[in-house]
Amino acid sequence: MSSLQVAKVLNNNVIIAKHPQHDEVVIIGKGIGFNRKSKDMIPVSAAEKMFILTKPEEQEQYKQLVPYIDENLIEAVNDIIMHAVKSTQSPLNEHIHIALTDHIAFAIKRHAQGLYIHNPFIYETRELYPEEYAMADYAVRVIHERLGVDLGQEEIGFIALHFHSALTNQHISEVRKNSELISDLVSTVEQQLEYEIPRDSLDYSRLLTHLRFAMERIRRGDEVEETSSLDGLMKREYPEMYSLAWKLIKIMEKRLRKAVYPAEAGYLTIHLQRLNQRKEQGG
């Protein structure tokens, strides 16, 4: 069997169909439901221009969402996700269809009501997830062009986290926690050094990248090679920065609920000392 059989048309862009491998599926595609009726056959080869939700829980959530979403928004989000798929080499978790549609619909509703939500992690998100940020930037532009709603730059950061969630198969709440943790670590550094790190600087980029990879190592439980000579040197030469490194490590241990290998302190001290020197040199 190389065809999909239409079971029910939900609207012009969404149908329920019988799939040769997955039984009942939800198919999202531009104009897929237009002039279709029950029992119509659609060639599976046409699926490259559609998305097929195969997981029952995702199908059910999407079916519940569709009646409340403007058809133009469904079409726009479909194109946004299609663009994301083409621009990345990694597959997207199919939950992105529910999460992104729901998020953007709610953001548009907030916009209409004049409700504004500040995004405290915008700089961190742009720096840590440039690929996802570019996808989100495209999404906000499409929404503006197609629906006449400018969701603004801060919304790019929120949407980028949804793309990161879909690329890494992490729940959006976990992704948000990571962004919040990194933001808090940077704030701790700035308070301790009494120095606001320029957000467009290489120092800021390096610090965020180091913190991100440190968190990923901690989460995976990767052992960091013990370099006692480096550790001893950092502790002896830069005691204040070494102490700050340990303060950051304790925050990570508490929030991630995982033990951190002591060797992380030496590597982190190097980054902190570079920032401290930049501060003393006047930025």
C-alpha cells in the first residue's frame, strides 16, 4: 500500500488518515484538506510536503488544538517548521507542532491584549543556540508578514527554546531551566566581579559556551580529566577567582542535582580570570 486514505478532514491544512505503517495518523500540510473527503486516497510520495504525526498522544493533543487555531496560523507554522527542517541536519521531535502552534497562538492573543512579557534570557539564548535563534527569527518574520502581528525580538528568544527542545528531545521546561541557570550563573559572576560583561563581547560568548558545555558534561556524568597541577596553580595564583569558580559549581550541583568533578574548577577559573583582567583593563 503506497497511499494514505482520508478518514476525516479537520480543515484545509489538517486531516486524519489511515497510514500503511502507522494506522491512524494526523497529517499537516498546506491545502491537504482542500476538496478532500472521507475515503479519498493520497499518495505517500506527496508526504514530503506534509508532516505526519505518528504518536497517539501527539495526535490527540493536536486534534484538540486545531479547532481553536486560525487556519492561516496553522499554515504559517507549518511553513515555519518546514523551513526549520530544511535548515538543520537534525530531525525535530514531532511535539514541535503542538508546542509551537500553541505557543505562537497564545503569544498573538497576548499581543492583541497588550500584554508584554519580558524575556530575561534573550542574550543567553541567542549566544548559546544560534541555529535555533535563526529559525525563531524567521518564525517571527513570517508571522509578521502573513498575519500582520509583530511579536517582537524578545519573542524570538522564547520560540528559539521550543526549537532547541525539539532538536534535543528535551522538554521545554528543562530547556527553560537551563537558560535560567546560565543567566543566574552569569549574574553571580557579574555581582562578584562588580563588572557588567558586554553582551556582544567575545568574553561573554566564551563564558556562556564554557558554562553550557560544563552543564552538559555534568548532566551526562562525564569525568573531567584531573589536572592537579592546573588546579593547584589556579588556586595559588588566582584565589578569588578560584573561590568564585567553586561558588558557581555549588550552584550547578544544587540546581542540576548532580555532583561536579573538582577539575571543572580549574578550567572555570581560567575564564573568570580573563574576565577579571578585562575589568581591570577598563572593559
